Amino acid sequence: MVDAKFFGYAFTIVGFIILIHAAYITLSCFYGYSTGITSPSGIEGVLSGTLQWLMNLVVKLAFLGIYVWIGSILISRGIVAIRQPSITTESKREKKVQKSGDEESQH
């Protein structure tokens, strides 16, 4: 049977990988940044191009935010799983306490 700490470490590692990948995506978008706005003929073309660029940016930021959110949830759940004592460890402690209590009552 796999211990809960194993899953805790796995969640934490996967969460860090997701966060590092999100940082990589952000940096690659930052260094590859271009407005992409051409010089249209009228005000309608300028507004249309700007709104298209802004909507593209909003969608990218929304997906990046969700990506980072998932990574942080995995990290927090992993840390909680690592810090919690396992059920088998608790049951062994209880058995030791009961055993020592039984031995003391016999003396």
C-alpha cells in the first residue's frame, strides 16, 4: 500500500513543474511580444485591431491564471499530505500506548 506522503511528494513535484512551465510560457510570451497592429486606414480599423489584440491578451492571461492556480492547489495539497501523520503511524502509536497500559496494569 502506498503511503500518503508519497502522494504528497508527487503532488508537490507536479505542482512545481506546472508553476515552472507557467513561468516559462510567460517569459516566452514576454520576449516574443509584438503588438501585431498594422496601420489600418480608418478609426474603425484601429479600434478593431486593438480590441482583437486585447481580447487575445485577456484569454492568454485567463488560461495562465488557471494554470498557476492549479499548480498552487497541487502544491498546497501535497504539503498538507506530507505534514499529516499517516494512519499506519497513528495506529502503531495507539497500539504501543495500549500495550504499555496493559503491561502497567498487570504489574
